[in-house]
Amino acid sequence: MSNDDDQYGGAGGYGEVGGTGQTRTRLPDPPADPYGPVRRTPRTSRSLITVVGVVVLLIAAIAFANSAPDTPSDPASDKPPTDSSTAATGANPVTGKSAGIPKGFAHDEQGAQSAAANFAVALGSDGMFKKNSRHALVEAIFAPDVAARAKAPQDEAYSADFLAKMGLDANGNAPQGSTFVTRTVPIGTRVESYTPTRAKIAVWYTGLIGMSGTKSTDPVRTLWGTWTFELGWIGEDWKVIDETQQDGPAPVPGDVPVSTSDDMSKAIKEFGGFTYAR
């Protein structure tokens, strides 16, 4: 997989604002990190699959912005959106599943968008951190030849050493009393190109990643990104041929108080993730 700049920490974020007529708004400092002393860590990220056999996986603590400047107005963004870009859309959900994710998407633009959104959810899940479920997800989502090439490099990337850095054991399990979370939540999709046999779909998403627990040093953080999938119509369904990710677009952080580790762990366990998007 390729990344644009440092995923979740490179291009696409809000930059510094200065100059005549421009102002900056200082947001209130959030309360102390409920999982321990306040720490400022570099923004890093996760890259989940390289479909050409080279796996780049960079996951670590993601810094939570305590303040952010206003962004200069972009003339292009001042244009009123069309109804199709803002309205909720989608036909009835598919009925089939493979490895716990939907299959049998419609052979049209909407079906390709639905497939891409669901693939982002699956590849951003904690199932990717356990070998058996990771292999099942890859086989269900990627074109057969791509999946076959990806497994070994992925297994090497998700090494015991890497999992330990995430606070997980060699099997991808969180310590007793802690809850590991990694979720991708699609916000919307955009068709970059489409033919009946090939489609390129961008998925704008938000997400969560981190460890919830009283001893956690990597509390759950939010992230924003755009995941772009190249899909092929293979075996009567859409399959991933290639994919890339980039940071943002990201909104200004809100002022909602940070939850305690107990509240976060409870929410993660009680609020199940979606299995069908769009």
C-alpha cells in the first residue's frame, strides 16, 4: 500500500494561518488525559495492506490536537453542494456475507461505493490484528492473486514485536482489564472513475484507535482520512485490486470533555460496529 505523506499526520491537515485579515482561534485546553499524565506524542498512523506485496504498517499513539487555527476560506469550497453529494443514498442492503462482511454488491456505481465503504470498515477493524481473521478478511476483500501475495508480507508486518508496541500479546489480544479498539466509520464516498469492470472509489472516514484501560499509555484517539480503492468486477462481485490512504479532511476538534477509561471501555463493548455502510 502507498501512503500520501505521513498517514494521519501529513498533508491534508489544517496548517498555520497568518497574514493580514486572518485570525486564529485558541480552543480551550482539554482536561488531563484520563488514562495517565498528559503526553504529547508524534502523530503516526496505520497502513493496513499493500496489494503489490510491500506492506507498510505504521501504528502508534495518535496525538489529539489541543488547539487548531482557523483555515482560510477556499473559494472552491464556497460553491453550494449538489443534492446528490449531501443526501443520504443507498438501496437495500446486500444479503450475503463472507468473513463477516457483506458480499454480492450491485454491479453499478452505487454497488462499487457500497463495497469500498464496507472494505474500509473491515480493513480498519481489530480483526486485522489476528492472523486467522486477517487472512479471512484479505481473502474475502481482495482479488485472489492480490490476496495470495499479500498474506506473507502482512504476517511479517503484524509481528509479535509490533503487536507488543500496540500493547497486545503475540496473538493480538489486549491485556486483562484493557480494551483495544480500532474502528473505521465511513462519512461518505466519491466516485473517481467507473466502468462496468473497474472502479476507483474514495471513502472519507473517521475512526478510533488505541487502548482503553487504567494502565494504558496509548488512550483511544480519533483520526480522519480518505481511503481510495481501485476495484475490479471479479467473480460476480467487486474486489480490491489496489488502495491508498491520505490524511483528512479533518474538522476542528470539538470541546466535548474527554471520557474516563471506564466509560470508554464500556462504550466500546456495548456499541457494536456496523457491518453494512451506505
